[in-house]
Amino acid sequence: MQITQCLHAAILVSDLERAEQFYGNVLGLPKVDRQLKFTGAWYQIGNFQIHLIENRDVAIALSNVPRQSRGNEGTEPAPGLFCCLLG
């Protein structure tokens, strides 16, 4: 079995509005319509999608992880989930 394609990455964010500003306005990625009940936003890059999932407890869960801020005070790294197509 081998990985043939990566389909999407899910990124937990504590501030969805700020994350949408970055992915949509700064990076210029097109937003994908989604019909899910939980708060989030999807962005498309070719055949790959970035799934932003809001979880306001992310910063608390990672409070002991050192920050690597470059002018974005209050930002924390967030865990990601990846989905790959196996062939």
C-alpha cells in the first residue's frame, strides 16, 4: 500500500475570523462551500483542501508549547489532521 495523494489537512484554530482573514485575504485562497454543523471554513489549493476548524480551547490545550511569534502576538501553533488517498 502506498500514499498516492494527499486530499486535505484539518487545522484547529482558536480564532476563525482571523484565520479566514489570513487564508482568504492574505494568501488569496478560494473558499469552498461546506454544509457542516460545526464552525469552520474550507479553502481550495488545486486538488488539495485546507479545513479550518474552530476550537477556542486550542491555545489552552497547547499552553506549554513555546510560541514562535513574528509580530502576531497571542498566536499559538495548532495540531493538524491529514487525510491521504491510499492506492
